[in-house]
Amino acid sequence: NTVQCWGWNDNGRLGDGTTTDRTTPVSVSGIDNATAISSGGFHTCALLSDNTLKCWGSNGFGQLGDGTNTRSLTPVSVSSVSNISAISSGGHHTCAVLSDNTLKCWGFNHRGQLGDGTTTDRTTPVSVSDISNATAISSGATHTCAVLLDNTVKCWGRNHKGQLGDGTNTDRHTPVSVQF
């Protein structure tokens, strides 16, 4: 249940306490109970066996969820959330499914990819509007989608190429249904 990372490490996204690029795996500092991992554009997060989350790397938009905008070369705990069942890291944001099937997101929100009805960046988790039945989450560079208990899908965020699947090219700051 440890984590190892390798590759480009300019913002500490490998979590080994350095910014040294690595061509072979290195251990992420202080994690020995990981159950899942998700890498974003310049940050990485690990879901732990106690259903909490730790993230590391770039944090210019608050994507580490620790209440700051300060990058971290080693894992930091995500604030105010402890019942996480799934995670997904996007370009500069992170989202989680909670055990009660609600969603929380944090980080960059220029295109509404946090789903809270705003375009305000968040350094700690905020609730995604109007979703209480999520089972899975997937974050793109500037949009996010969730699978719901009834096997439907809702998406939000940037939509310039129709990536939200709602039949438009309009950015959405709250979830909209994918039109199948």
C-alpha cells in the first residue's frame, strides 16, 4: 500500500521531497496505506485506507485541498473531508466521491469545473451542486463528469468542443445531463 512515482518532477508531483526528475520509481514520502492514486496535470493524490486523501505537487489554484496555494514536495492532507470513496485529479483541480454519494471538488475553477455554480478557485473542498447519487468521477483538464446510481452521467465545466455531451458548446458551472 505504498506509492511510487517517476518522471517529470518540476513541482514536486512525485512526492519524494525533491524537484528532481526520476527515470525509475521513487517512494512517495509518508504513505503506507494507499488504496488508489490519481495524477493531475501537475499534482498527484492518493486515497488512503482510512478514506482520507493526501495530495502533493503544484498548488497554484488550491488543487491540493489543504487551504493554501503553496506547492508541496511531499503529501499534505486534504482539509474537511474524511469519507472519500473515489478520487479523480484534473488539470489543476481534484474531485472526490464521498461515501454518501455526494461530490466535493477543489482547485482551479475558471470554467466551472468544480460544479459549485461559480468560477471561483477553491483551496478546500466544496460541494458539487445538485448531485447526491454519484458512484464514480472523472476529471478532464477543465471539465468533470460523474456516473450516477441510475447509470446516467452528468458533466460540468468547459464545453468548447462539446465535451459535456449536452448538445451545446456552452460552459456549465453546475452539472448537466449527458444526452444519450
